[in-house]
Amino acid sequence: MGQEKTYQAPRYPVQTIDKALEVLEILSDEGYQEGLGVSELSNRLNIGKSTVHRILDTLLARNYIEQCEDTKKYRLGWRLFEIGNIIPQQRNLYNFDIGILQELCNRYEETVNLGVRVDDSVVTISKVSPKASLIANLQIGSRESLHATAMGKALICEMTKEEILSILGDRALQAYTTATIVEIDELLDELKKIRKQGFSVDDEEFCAGLTCIAMPVRDYKNEIVAAISVSGASIRQTYSKVESVKEGLKEATDKLSAFLGWQGEVKETKG
């Protein structure tokens, strides 16, 4: 079953446009793959057949819908597909509102990073630092280990064991501090925990004295494509602050995920 559509009434509605869009939504509903006829659409829209005809004729002329030659019923056209494919190009990780990260930084006075996975590393693609305080010295474009960082673990938390092994191998992992996870089985247990709780923590695993908390960012396919982290000196990360940071991260990742087309569904966990 498809997701329930949300609708907010426009301030200055144009009835014809509204009905034309409703036609498209009705034709997109599950169960209408074979299309609908004029009478069926007239009943669903609660408007006269002549009005439906005019709407369909306009949409047909612009290839937003098509008419089946055999049944004479109407279904969605390829023009919608062409337009839909442009959306991911306009909404991506390189043209989002950086205010999402800045708000987190201002709220907690800690460094905020946005990272993506590149092969066996996490690469920071955006960063906002506080004006004053001891900050994490992580530069844009820097590559850090997946297994030892909060962003890295958030990025791979939904991968299968086979996928993890194909990226990191089955050998002992590099230790950066005494807290670094170096065994694959231990990492897999950690990823399972992250999937359940929804966030990852780097508790001085990559750098002594530095604590990071991260959450994944999803796209319109519900895939994890990035992660946002809040990082700072471990001495400042009290229990109450960490709990607050988790709330702020959830808000920020939800906003960025929504920008990328995420519809709010949580992907079924693996393993």
C-alpha cells in the first residue's frame, strides 16, 4: 500500500489546476495500473464528464498522461517520469541549506560535520565550527576510517556482513586509540546496536579526548547516503548534553533527508 498523501489547502486555489493535479494523483494510486476511464474519473472527482474531458485533453497534449488504444482508458505519461528524474539533481548533498548544520553548531557550540562514504573511508564534505571552544580538527575533504568514527559507523550500519567484509576485509582493523574497535565481529555487534538505537557514537575511538555522535541521512530511495555528526571535547559531553544532541541530530537529519526526498519510512534492518 502506498503512503498516505498529505495535503495543505492553498491560500489562492485555482480549481482547474487543483482538479488536474488530483487526476494525476488518482491515476498514480495503487490498483490503477490499467488506467481509468472518463466516467470513473468523473465519479472520483465529483465533477462533470465534460470538465474531465477538458482536463484530460490538456494533460494528454503535454504528455503528462496517455490513452490506451485498446481500452481508451487514461494512465500516467512519461513526461512525469522525465520531470521526476530532475528532482534528485536539484536536491542533493551539494546544494542543501547549510543552515541545517549551522543551527546545530549554534545550539550546542560544537563542530558539526556532514560526511559520505567513499570506498573504505568517510569523507567530510561540509563542516561548521563554533566561533569559540575546543573544536574537532576535521577538515573538509579529509578521509577518516569507517570503523572508528561515528559518521563512518552510521554510514555502514545497515550493510550486511558480506558487504562489510567486502569493504573492510576480514582482518584486524586499524587501532587509533585503546578504545578503537579492531575486530570485525565486535564491529558487527556495534552496527546492530546502532540500527536499533538510531545513532552512533565515537567515544574517543579515533582521537583521544574527542567524542562524536552521528546519525544517518537518507534519500528518496530510503538509502543511507550521508551522516551528520556533532563532535567536541569528551570532557564537555555530559549525559544531559548528549541526550540533547541526539534530539538535535534527529531534527537535522530528518530535515536533510526530507530535502533529499525521504518519505519517513525506516528501512528494514539486516542480520
